[in-house]
Amino acid sequence: MRAAILRNYNQDLSIEEVADPFCPTDGVVLKVLACGICRSDWHGWVGEHPKVKPGAIPGHEYSGEVVEVGPLARWQVGDRVIAPFILSCGECPECRSGQTTTCRSQRVPGFGEPGAYAEFIAVPHAHNLARLPEMLSPVMAAGLGCRVTTAWHALTGRAALQAGEWLAVHGTGGVGLSALILGHALGARVVVVDIVPERLAHALSLGAEAAVDARDGDVAARIAEITGGGTHVSIEALGIPATVNASVECLRPLGRHVQIGLPTGHMARMEINLNAVYMKQLSLFGSRGMPSWRYPSLLTLIETGRVDVSPIVARTVPLSGASAELRAFNGPMPPGVAVIDDFAG
């Protein structure tokens, strides 16, 4: 099969012919129909994710068609599916309690095992897969990837966002844009923060009530002014000290900060304004991924038209175009995300 392989950090991926994957006993092999290009992939590409080594095939936001089924898997050849990026075992205490994103034996394609920047991918623990709705294209399904699912669980499973509450979103990349769209659909009043005017304008067109350019000064103070004392919930979607602290500091008393930006590499440890946490009695949540059993709650919103996820995908690229998209994460990005939809190009 054809695959894009990381041979050297910060260098173009190598497009190579490699062996087709073997089918796991409890899993399937998919023909990859589409795969999202995510900032998490960039963390591995630059060498800041401990599980991504030279020789890795990136890609964890995929949709595909089943072409082979293991003896313990319930799928059939020809089924079209989507997957959460965390493939939980289904057997450990965490999985049995429903907290599958904290699975002790979780597996993540692209991070320690072959990912979906390839024509085919082997998917173990196939009970995590969800059927691709007919109204959702493979490209849009890959666009959901880890960004929409992560945002959905962060807002509803962790922060318990309520209609009428103020929500701040720091960073309007894929997951931040998803948080805006979903928060707005849930009835929240959304303030977005970014440094790219085009992205701020795009966010306003999608329902944000206010947009703050972080280059213009004290973000938290301006959000407090806009919201009359601070937001109830704040999402941090970058994983860097400036936005983490702005997220914490923009909250009103008893507010909820949710960390969904990936703080890895040299950002894994950072200084945080704990005085603000203490004085305002804030709650801090970490949120990573979404349990697979929560797919119906999200897909129902999309299928019934309550949520339009189409603005998230800005462009499609061939497999050979993935390197340029990864390099683009080194600087300010335009609105929307890229999805690979051509694995021969």
C-alpha cells in the first residue's frame, strides 16, 4: 500500500510503498476514505510527542470502508465507519465504568502504531467504531476526527455547558472552531480569541457573539468586560502558557476551565495563575477525546440538522500534500482544516 512516513522530524513525509496491514483478531482493516490533518500530528512531526518516532505513519482522524474482518469483530466487509482516536480495550475498570478515554490499554493510531496517512489501516478493538451515517461524507466524517468529538465531550461530558452561559474559546483552529459551533448550538453565548483576523471574522460569521484579538492586550480583562464579569466556561485549544492563563483568568467566580489543547514537549510543564484558581474557586478539567458510546448523541445533532459541521473542513488535499499542511502549523493558519481524500496523489 501507499503511505506517508515520517523519516526525519520537520522534514517532508516520505511517500512509500509498504506492506498492507494484518487484520487484528478483534479488529478490522479499513480502506481509508479520508483522513484529517491535525495539530496533534504536527506535534509528532516536529518531534515533541514522545510516542512518535521516525518510521511512523501519522494520522488518527479517519473514516474508511471495511475490507477485512477479524474473527472477534462484529463488522462486515463493505461497512463504512468512523472511529474515535482513542481505541479503548473495553475490559479494564475504566472502560467498564464508561470512562473509555482513560483506558489502561488504549491504542492510538499515529501515536505508537501505524496511522491513517495510508491507503489501508488496521484498527484493533473494533467495538469502538461507529457506522458512518449516509448523510455524512467520508471527508466530513474525517473532519469530525478528534476535533469535533473532543469538543463535544469537553463541553457536555466535562464542563456541563448550559444554555445561556458564556463560553470563551481560546484558539479557533479545528477543535476551537468545533467548540464554537457546538457551544452555539447548545445555546451558549460564545466569545472567541485568536491572533488571525480572518479566523476571528470567520468565527463571528458562525455565531460567535464577540471576537477578541489576543495581540491587542489583556485578553481576560476584555472578556470580563464583554461578558459582564467573565465566562462560565472557557476552552483552551492550543496548549501554550499564554492561552492557558488567559482561559483561567477570563472566568467568573466558580467558572470551569477545560484543557483540550495538547501541552506536550517543552510545553508539557508550564506556569499557571493558581491564585486566580484559588480566589475565584475555579474548576479545572482535562479532556481528551470522546468515549465511543457517545457517538449517537453527537451524530444525532448532525443528522437532524441542529449542527452544521461543514464549515470545519476548508480544503481537501492528496496524500502528497500532507507535508505542506503540517508545515503550515508552524505559523498562523487560515480558517478551517485540511482532509486527505486522495491516497494515490
